[in-house]
Amino acid sequence: MCGIVGYVGGKAALDVVVEGLRRLEYRGYDSAGVAIVADETLHVAKKAGKLGNLEKLLAEEQLPRSGVGIGHTRWATHGGPNDVNAHPHTSADGRIALVHNGIIENYVTLRDELEAAGIRCVSETDTEIVAQLLGRQVTAGVPLAEAMQTVCRRLRGAFTLVAVDSQQPDTVVAARRNSPLVVGVGEGENFVASDVAAFIDHTREAIELGQDQLVTITADSVVITTFEGQPAEVRPYHVDWDLSAAEKGGYDWFMRKEIYEQPRAVADTLLGRHDASGRLTLDEIRMTEGELRQVDKIIVVACGTAFYAGLVAKYAIEHWTRIPCEVELASEFRYRDPILGPATLVVAISQSGETADTLMAIRHAREQQARVLAICNTNGSTIPRESDGVIYTHAGPEIGVASTKGFLTQLVACYLLGLYLAQVREAKSCDEIGGVLRELAAMPDAIQGVLDDLEPVISLAEAFVDNRSVLFIGRHVGYPVALEGALKLKELAYIHAEGFAAAELKHGPIALIENQLPVFVVVPPSGEVLHDKVLSNLQEVRARGAMTIVLAEEGDVGVISYADVMISLPKVSTLLQPLVATVPLQMFACELATQKGHDVDQPRNLAKSVTVE
């Protein structure tokens, strides 16, 4: 979720762009940079770290005044967060400057093509590949907009691209595919940006770009086409939010915005994970197939929400690979003197990559000669750096303290790991793995379907605003979902909430059931062996007066008579059900906390990243 700004007009472009980047700081970033065109010369400045580092550099370099500029705050994906990998990137002849949000899936093939033509890249990014391709086009006499159309047709993946050409000093060209881009329409000036927060102080008139569309802006014109160069239909709109709401995309909380970003986040996590033949390619793992075939035990270490992702991973990994898998709280791991060795793979899950307990756990694992693989959302953070390999989740920055899209993308990364191990060890056939990958590819649409039908969940939160206790139950992968649902409610609503394995109710917790106590029940897909057993658990709590809120797949008529409230989920396979079942529970916690008047984004006593043991 990098921040992007482009400007053409009568103001000092550098000031407008840096101000816009400041407005986008809430999105999170680890480097920043700008490019302006003055006197048909490109001037670029970029620096790792916060905007203050870039502003200090700009004060030293004193770039000339210009009315054309682009800027970028980068959340590292390909390549670590350093000066060289920071955007903008330039073509070999210094004529093109380009910024980019997203992932170019086929960048390796394109890089090989450039190197064969004698053009060597200086960064580790996929972005520079696009800058070099554009450079070749414009050097051959192709105008920038046409060059961008040609290059975009060759790219696979998700991207927003914004570029300037020193030989077209009055123009900014931008394009989008599966990544946000809006145009700000002013008087004698125009803008492009990741979202309207970047230009809301200058204009509230905006145009939302559609899929595979390209925009060319000058001070007095906005021209939007398809990637084929045909005129495109556009949707102008007026922004009536204030700046605070604009940063949140019009939502009241960052958390609510991030809940609705989950289809995109899951899609981004899946991008670039297979080659042309359909085989999984997890290049960041950095362990050979021979090394992975030697693994005879997997231990997942994590804390909080990430721990629940690990519990789901255990079910998937053992089912697909037949490798024994344990899941442990990172805070307890090293203190029990675990048995580890070179054939043990320790999987550390951490959104921030700085979680102190998890960091100490992997250090202990490495001391015992175990191999360590990180699942993380933050490129260049400590845990991935100290691990043998990593799977980055590419969720983008998560501002809300209570994790939402971080959890779902961790689940996807765990599924990818399980399938990759099954592929390497030949535990599953290519067709079987391909079938799961196809279902994973359909999950963003399934999640969107859940998001489109959340009004009953919001109404439910309004009805339960005075309740002081809520229980959650599930079986199999529904059990970690129940734990996560309870944690979200504790984090945000500050009420008693517990998650249980449904069959454990009769071993003690059923004593908590009382008249009108809300109990959320996660029901496995119909036809699964545990489906009817969960129905029995459902009847047990309902017979004792509980109010049952049932999450079950659409068309499951067997549960209707036992549900006081029915929340329908898309039909998906059992192992992938957490990706859809978790979403209503996230929204319930968010809405209940809102109804109670709590700060949803900054719940009391909590921090986003726990960096002390």
C-alpha cells in the first residue's frame, strides 16, 4: 500500500508532492522519494526511512523549481528498504522516472530480456524493470502515454505506475491494474494519487480509474484510455469527506477500512507465486528442495492472532504433507527446552517482524541448528533478516492495532507453505495442488461476498451492546476461528469472550451457558464428518438457553432450526473456511466497540508491535 502522488500545474511541484506524501504517511512506509522535470532534465531525490530524511536531503540539494513532479513512499516488497531500492526508479539514460505500487509477477523474465539487451538493473526491485522498458520505448521515439500502454500490456500482476519523461516536461502518465489510483481535477492543475487524501487540500473533484486504464495529465487536460489506447469510460465524483475521513477512505476507522481491504490483500499475497507451468515458486524461502525434503518436524511459533494462524497451518500442513507439525506460543518456546535439530523447520509468524518473543524463539532455534522460515508482512524487519527464508504476505501496512488483513494473509502464506512442501516432497500430485491453488485464487471474490452481506452482523452488534460475555465455539479449523473471534472482542469491546473447541464444552465450559448468553458457532461445511457433531454441540448450548449465532455455508438447511441468527458463508473447502468465517467476527467486534464508544484503532493497553518480552 505504497503512497503515490503526481502533479502538473502552476504551483511548485516539489512542495505539492511532498505535502501529498505527508498526507499518505498513515499508509506506512520505509523509504520516500521524488522526481521533478525542470529544463528538460530529470532531478531525483530518494532516501530510506521517514519523510524527514528525504526533506533533509532536499534541503541540501536544492532542486530547481518545477511544475511537474511525482513522489512515492515505499512499503518494501522486492528488495530491502534502502536508498537504492527506494522509488523513483530511472531508465538507463536518465530520461524516465517511475514510481510503482504493487507486484510485477513476470519481472524476472523481463529483467532477463533487458540484460540480454545490455541493460543492467542497479536495484533489487521489480519496479526498475518497468522504468527500463519505458526508457527503451521513448528512446525509440514513442510518446510516453503510448509507451506506457505498450509496456502495461506486457506486465502480469497488480500495479499502479506513474511516470514522467524529461523530454515531455508538461506531462505525467499513470496506469492501474488491480491497484488503486485516483485523479484529482483542479483549475490549471491536475493530480494523480493512491487516494484522495494526497490532494484533498487542493481539489475535491476526482475521477476513479477503472481496471486496465491509463491517464495522461497536463495542467489543463485529463485524458483517460484503455491499455489498448481506446477512450475509456470514467466515473467523476465529488469528495465530501474531511482529511481524517479521506485517509481512512471514508470509513470511520482504519480497522473497518482494513477489513474491507482483505480481498485485495489476499489477492496480493497470492501474486507471483507460480511459474508459467503452474508450479509453486516461493523464491524468498531460500532453502533448497533437498533441504526441505530432509525436514521431519515442523514447529510454528507465534503470538496472539499469529498463533491462531499457526493453529490453522497445523491442520493444513499435516494434511497436505504428512509432516508432524506443532504450534507453540513463542513466549513459552525456549523455556521448555524443546528438542530441535537440523531436520526441524521452525516457522515464525509475525506481522511486524519485530515481535520480541518470536525473535528470541527463532534465535534459540538457530542455536539448536534448526532451520527457520519467517512469515511476515514487513520487508527488511529483524525476524526475516535472521531467518533462513521468508514468505512475505504483501498485505500492505495495517494501521489498526487489532489485526484483520494481517491474519487472513498469514493464513494464505501458511497455505502456500503447506502446498509448497507437498510439491517438493511429492506428497500431493500437481493436479491436487493446482486444485487448491485455483480455490485460493477464488478466495478474494468469496471474501468480497461476505463483506457485501454484513448488515446482519452490524445489527447484531447493536443488539448486544450491553452484553458482558460472549462465547465462540468451533471444531477443526473452526476452533482457531473461534479463538480469533474471542480475541477480537476482548481487544476492542473490553468484555469477557472465550473461544472453545466445541467438543470441550461438556468437559467444563458448558457451566458458563446461561439464558440469552450469545454463543457464536462456526459450523464445518455440510458433508464433513464433523458437521453433525457440531450440530450436537449447537443443540447442547441452545437447550440451556443460549442465543446461537451460527456461521454456516449457504444452503446448509440442517442448521437453520438451531440458529437464532444465521450468518451464511460462501461454499469453500474445510481447510480454507477460516478465510471467510473470520470476517464476520472481525466486523462484529469492530461494530460492538464502535457502539460502546471505544477507540477501535487504538484499544486501551495495546500496541501494534510488541517489542519487549
